[in-house]
Amino acid sequence: MDAFADLYDHLAPRVFGLVTSVVHDVAVAEAVACEAFVDVWRRSATFDRTCSSAAAWVLAVAHRLAVRARRQVVTTCACPALPAARDSMLARSGLSAVQVDAVRLAYFSGLDHRRVDAALAGDQPAAALLTDALRFLSASSPSR
């Protein structure tokens, strides 16, 4: 029990920071961080120190739960309003309109590929749209 308390004291700030960065809501982050430590306690017998450090394992558990919570919070597939600069940059990037929408939904709204597919209802799967868009953006990046 003391070892778990030490683990909690050492990792709680990192877990909370990671979860907050994913869910963007302090109340949800608190609940998810708590759930992560409960999950770690329950599954402690499955931890294999030859695969990862304890910290990496705890953070992976917390990240998985945070992503799940974030996806549950996203209830609409409509594109939210983006800051004007980001919206303008995407529009001028040379991507097709459907690629811009896919990037907005996946990267700025946090939707998974299945939800992006449902929102766009297009001919091309979201995975292909996003892969092509990222390749195009990477190739046209000024740092190259």
C-alpha cells in the first residue's frame, strides 16, 4: 500500500497534466485521473517491468482513458469554429475542401476516423483523406 501511495504522489501531477491536455476540462480530467489510478491498482499484477517503466505504464493507462473520455464528450460531428488564422491557413494550403474538413474534424475536434467518415459521408475514407493531406502539408512545408 505504501508503494502505491508513493507511486501516486510521484505521478499524480504528470497524470493530471496529461489527462487535462487531452480532455480540456478540469472536472473531467480529475475524474479520469482518479479512474486511471484505480485501474492501475486493479491491474497492478499485469504490470511487466521488462516492457516499460512504471511511470510509462501508468501514463499509458491514463492516456487511454483520457482519449476514451474525450471521444465520449464529442457528441456532434459539426466542424467547430476555428481561430481565423488557422482556418485561413488550412484554406490556403492547397488541400481540397474535403481534406480541410477531415483535418478540422480529426485534429481540431478530436474525432476518430469512423466519426470523420460519418461526418463527411464522402467517397474516400477518412484515413486516406488524412494521410494524403498530411503528406501534402509535409511536402509543402517551408522547412523542407
